[in-house]
Amino acid sequence: MDPQTEILKPAPEPPPGPVKWLRRLVIGVVGGTILVVGIVMIALPGPAFIVIPAGLAVLSLEFLWARRWLQKFKAYLPERFRRKPEENKEADAPPRNAPEGRQSLP
């Protein structure tokens, strides 16, 4: 089975009756609230890039559309944050104005 199909398979079904309805409602409210807070954090200060996927992860427990969006986010994220080898060398180098050793206190 390919990874795309594996991710999009439906979540396990909860017991029938009001428990299923209540679970879906709680996941929808909690995940939706987290997602809305993350979207608001795009304009306001806050870690939107962490909160939005967290909301999608909660919603993906019950909703297939959220699972698809989360998968698209996961596919998009590594490309944007991947460093090139030249950048790694520069990031690991000490600052240019750093002193050459420890200085003793007077």
C-alpha cells in the first residue's frame, strides 16, 4: 500500500450511538478552536506555524479533509526549511567579531 493511501484511510470507528456523535463534536470543537487560534496568530504575535498543524492534527482524528491538509503541510514544510550545504558551514562558524580565546577578568 502506498503512503498516500495509508494516510487517507479512515480513522477507527468509535462505538455506535451517542458516543460517536459526542466524540465527533468534541474533536470538532477542540480542533476547530486550535485551528482558529492558529489562523489568528498569523496576524498577531504567536507561533502560528506550530498551532495550525496542531489543530489540523486534532481534526484529522475524525475528519478526512483535515488529514489531507495536514499531509499537504507536511509535504510543503521540509522543502521550505531545508538548508543548503553552504549555509550550514556559515551557521556553524563562530561570529566574525568573536575574540580568539577566553579573556581573563581583571
